[in-house]
Amino acid sequence: EVLCVCKIKYYYFVSVVTVYPDLCTISLVAVGDMNKYMDKLLFWEDVYGFDMSCMKRAVIPEAVVEVLDPSTLISTASVIKHIDCNTVSTPDLEFSSDFTLSVTMKTQCT
């Protein structure tokens, strides 16, 4: 959504635009949800009647962006980027960040 705001400003030459919410963050957290993990893997065993098990290896390392059950969080969260939606530009969204996650529960990280 932040990238969309940047594109609108560029294409329509909008110099004064106010976006709400005007601030956002990108955060990382470790998750331990074996049920969801197994559902994602078992899905590939029967994709509309086809065995696509060979896809499991490709799916496991993929990053996932989704709404989580708070009870599945197994670490502290780490904010890796603060964004002011009213002043952000496309180059601002290309970044790298050091981060540390402190594990708070003894379970498997999925």
C-alpha cells in the first residue's frame, strides 16, 4: 500500500497529499504454529487430485505475510523500518536492516 501512495504521487504529480494512517512500521517476529505449517505442506500432497509433493521444498523457505494468532508468537518483535506515509518515496522502501529476535518460548520455529 505504501508503494501505491508513492506511485500516485509520481503519476499524478500530487505534491500535497495526506495519507491516514500516516505512520507505519515493518516488523519481524518468530512464529511456532505447527498446525498452519503442516496444513501448508499437506496441501501439496493433493492439489485438486494431483500429487505435487515436490513443491514442499520450494514452499518451506518462503517468507509469509499474514495475520497471526498471538498465541503462536515465540519471540519478541523487532521493528525493522519506520515509514512516514506522507513523505515516503520509492527509494525509501528499498532497505536492509539488522535485527535481533529474542526467543521467548521453547518450541519449533515454523
